[in-house]
Amino acid sequence: MARPSNFPPPFSARDYVTEPTDPADERIEVGVLVVGAGPAGLACAIRLGQLLEEHPEMAERLGEVPVAVLEKGKQPGSHLLSGAVVDPRALRRLFGERFRMEDLPSYGPVPGESVYVLTRRAALPIPPPPPMRNHGNWIFSLSQLGRFLAERAEEAGAMILPETAAQKLLVSHGRVLGVRTGDKGRSREGGELGNFEAGSDLMAKVTVLAEGTQGHLTGVALDRFGLRGDEPQVWELAVKEVWKVAKPLDRVIHTMGWPLRTNKRYREFGGSFIYPLGDDMVTIGLVVGLDYRDASLSVHDLLQELKTHPKIRKILAGGERLEWGAKTIPSGGFHSLPRELHAPGLLLCGDGVGMVNVPRLKGVHYAIESGRLAAEAAFRALQRGETPASSLSSYDDAVRDSFIWSDLYEVRNMRQVFGRGFFVGGALASAMTMSKGKVELGKMRAEPDADQPLLVTDRAASYPKPDGKLTFDKLSSVFASGNKTRDDQPNHIRIERRVPREVAQLWEHMCPAQVYEIGREDEDGTVMVDLAPSNCVQCGAITAKGGRLTPPEGGSGPEYSAT
Ligand SMILES: Cc1cc2nc3c(=O)[nH]c(=O)nc-3n(C[C@H](O)[C@H](O)[C@H](O)COP(=O)(O)OP(=O)(O)OC[C@H]3O[C@@H](n4cnc5c(N)ncnc54)[C@H](O)[C@@H]3O)c2cc1C
Ligand code: SF4
């Protein structure tokens, strides 16, 4: 049986590590450089701003730009996509007296909740298991929260550079010195167009990578500095839509079961979420573990199928789809965390290093908390006037002392147990939850998602036909993401182009944005995979399943506004 990992992409982390190349007087110097304007990166910039306000002499020492934040999306928030029911702990710590939860752009506290086990026609309500209890949490659109946090970061003195992708890690004598940004205005073949702009070397005393899931330079740094954890990281793929609805939804809903299959052979793990966004909108999403084995599984199409369930159809009745998007979620948990979260001159935060509590479907508060702790560690090191490896190690200590560590430890095998099938996995997960993680299952091994041997079924035949009202095809979904990737830029997706048909089928069905198409078949039975990279919404699934996503030209990709 074919495995995607047998066909590795033409990609080497070494190609993305370089010494600075710009002449010394053309390099851009900043104090702390944050890569990624997500909750982790923006919390880091905000906290640094607070500290520098209290210590103006330090701001002075850090030069003209004490804090800079790079964001590859058109603006902060453009690439942010989440549920998002947020545990308010980290936001409260970050803002203290400055803002109350009521002052943030939320849709209010969770009003109530239901959990259902679905079959094709029925919905069996069950008492919410502890991880799905959301009393006291708040509902947000992460892309809106991101824009709010970016404004606060700018007020606190950070310079935000949107439409700028960090392409390469600048390393000299074993120390991270900053990043090189990507070129703009190259043709498909790599030539310089009329509007060509070369990337720049951005030099920093401390670089904080807060790139979120499948972070490009985070992956490069984990390899360069040998930081990978004992267990491989694994991911889920989530596809979601935002709907305008006729009737308000009065609670958050989670579902398990259909349209996923419970048979262990398929390794299908996941569930859906439906959250109210005020009185006239809801967000609905389906999350599926990428260790699934059926090459004909498409999370995009399973979400379309889910919406045809009588229970869910009723919620959306008379409504209209406003937005669509997709993103991966790291789900390996505690055992997949890197061995260390720092290297000389470098700190790593948030989803990039897998700080997600999968049974709770929560990572925003860990991202914010880790960003805040990274800011404090960077500040401490800079105050002492040094950034050698050991001076940033206080960040690791702070994370280990925080709720990020204790929470993730409590659910440490939660994702791995579902490799044993839905029912056995469910029983083990319940035992872990009831005992608050005291049940010792030992360290359960996870296999990389791309190592799963593939099988092919006729699952795709039963996906609903798109009607353009309730159910949609992939291309109209890409349109609803606001994707603005230039058609003629260089291909940013690395895959082995000639593969067995099952692997090509896997990529074709998996990609929610219709980037891959099966082309010509050769005499040896392998097929050519054709690519439409400009459809890509940068969800990251291809990196989990045997290829590698690299950042396209800054400003490309989706334009999320309500996700
Ligand atoms: C569908 C879905 C539902 C979820 N539901 C919830 C929920 O209800 N509650 C919850 O708490 N969590 C939820 N999560 C998880 C949560 O969204 C993440 O844990 C959180 O967003 C992580 O924050 P981050 O800052 O680490 O990364 P991100 O939010 O991914 O932000 C990273 C930012 O960095 C930018 N970036 C990345 N690489 C580069 C680069 N090389 N150069 C420049 N910019 C770069 C990206 O464009 C992005 O803006 C959900 C996730 C998904 C996908
Ligand atoms: S091509 Fe882009 S959208 Fe498609 S799976 Fe890969 S990262 Fe996701």
C-alpha cells in the first residue's frame, strides 16, 4: 500500500537558512522581530510595548524600531481562522486593568451548549463531556480579534509590516540574527517582472517565531537546531464557513460521529463545531485528523455533507454563506512539543510548536500566553544586554511553570488514543479526562500523518452535489475565502510530481482549495500531479501529508474577515 511519506518533496530545510546577504549598510535593524501577526505574535508585541513603556531607556537602546511584526497576509487577521470559543485567562493576564473582556470585539460569553452524536438522520444529545464544557469562555472571530490586537500592538509602539513573508532564517555562528523576507514580483519561472522588489535582511537582537500551524521557518529552525520532540507532530484539517442566518442560535454545538466513519480501518477522528456569532450569524466547521487513510476523503466535501443533516440544515435554513476557509491544527499535544522552545537568538510560540489542547479544541489562550512569556524572556535577556542561548532559556522555564504545560500534560495522550479506533479511543479519553490526566497510559506513540498506508474507497461518490445554496464546490469556496493569490507567481508548493495514483488521489481529495489535479498516467502506472498554486489558501495540510507548503509572495492567500 502506498504511503505519501515514500514520495518526499524536493525540499531541504538547509536552503532556507542563510547568512545575511545584503550589504551591511542596507540591512534593516530592529530590536525584537516577531514573525506572524496571530494571537501569539501580537500578544508578544503588546507585552513588549508594555515593558518598554515602563522602561523607556530600554526602548532607546533598541533603536528606531524596537519591535517589528511581519505578517504574510494582506493585513493582520487576513490569515487568521479559528472557532473561536476562547478561554479568557490569557487575554485577562495580557491586558490586566487596561481592558475588560467586554471591551474586546467578541460575540459575548458562551450562552449554553449542546453535544450530539450524529447518525445520517438522527442527533442523539449527550451530556457535554468535560473538555467540551465551555461555561465562562467567550466567542470571537479570530480574524477580528487579530485586527484589534494589531491596533493595540501598534499603539504600544510596534511596527507591523503586512504583505511580508519571512522566507529564510538568518543564522551566523550558530545564532539566529533575524530573517530574510521573500521577493515580490517574480514570474512563474522565477524571472523579475516590472514591479520586482527583492526581499530584505531584517536583523534583530531576538527573533520570535509565532507563525502558527505548519510554520515554515519554525520547521526550518526545529531541524537546524535539533529541537524536535520525541514524538512526531500530527495535524487535523479544519474547514469552516460563516453563515448569515434567519434565526439566532442560542448555544454552542459540538457533534461527533457522522459523517465520519467509526470503523478503525479508516482512522477517521474528528467532529464539528457550530458557534453563534451574535444574533444573525453562525460559524460551522468540521475538523478531521490527518492520519486518516482513505485517499478519497475530502474534509471540504464532508462539511458540505454535514450541512445536509436535518438538525444542521434547520440552523442554516433561510441563511446565506458569507465566508469560507481552511486551516490545519497541530494535534500531537504534550509529547510532540519540541525539546526546547528556544535557540540562540530565537524563541518559538503558539501553534507553530503545537500548543493546542485538542480535546478542548483550544489554542488561542496558549498562543497569547506563550507570546506574553516570550516577550518577558526577550526583555529580560535584552535588559542584561545579552542574547546567548542560556539567557533565553528562562522562556522554557516560564512555559513549564504555566497553565500551558499543566493543561497539555493533563491531556497528553488524548489524540494518540484515537488511533485505536473511535470506541476504544473514546473510552480511554474519558478515563483520562475523569482522572484529570492521572490515569497513566504511558507515552503512546504517534505515527506521522504521511506514514499512514492509503486505501481507496468509493466514499467520494456519496458527497452531495453542490447546489450553490447549502452545498458548494471547492472553487466557489476558494472564491468565498477572498483568495487573491497572483496567478503567475512562482509555485510555492513542493511535492513529488510523479507518484502512484493513490497518493495523487489523496492530495486531490484532501486539498480543500482544488490545487491538485491528476494528470497524465505513465506506463509504470504512476501519474503526474498538476498544480494550480494560486488557489491555495495556505491551510498547511500538504505538509502533513507528504509535501511542503512554503510561503508564497507576501499579500497572497485568503482575505478572511469573519473567520
Ligand atoms: C477551525 C479551527 C477552529 C479552532 N477553534 C478554536 C477555538 O474555538 N478556541 C481556541 O482557543 N482555539 C481554536 N483553534 C486553535 C487556534 O485558532 C490556534 O491555536 C491559534 O490561532 C494559534 O495562534 P498562533 O498565533 O500561534 O497562530 P495563528 O493564529 O495561525 O497566526 C499565525 C500568523 O502568522 C502568520 N505567518 C505565518 N508564517 C509566516 C511567515 N513565514 N511570514 C509572515 N507571517 C507568517 C500567519 O499568516 C498568521 O497570521 C481552532 C483552530 C482552527 C483551525
Ligand atoms: S495546496 Fe494549499 S490549500 Fe491545498 S492542501 Fe496544500 S496548503 Fe492546503
